[in-house]
Amino acid sequence: MAEPIKVTVSNPSTGEVLQERILVNDYAVVCAGDRYVKSVQIMGSTHMIAVAKEKPNG
């Protein structure tokens, strides 16, 4: 059996914990700044995740 892991996302300037999750046989995608999850495609047990960069306004 897989061991759980704890994923913590925090603000490096203040140390404030923004979110925490414990994962077992799972995954986490973390996007920051102008990056975002554009699409997710699931085929059986295969997950394809596309991460994109937002276009600047103007």
C-alpha cells in the first residue's frame, strides 16, 4: 500500500499556509501566477493535463 504524502502550499513571504492536502495514490497540480489548467483529458487510468499561460491583456 502506498504511503500518504502531505502537500502544503504557503506564501513564501508571510509563511501563511494557503492550502494543505493529504494524498494517497493521487496527484496534485499547482499553478501559480499566469499559469492555469487549460484542459484535462481522462482515458481510463491515464490523465492528460494541459497547463497554459494566460495571454496579457491589451
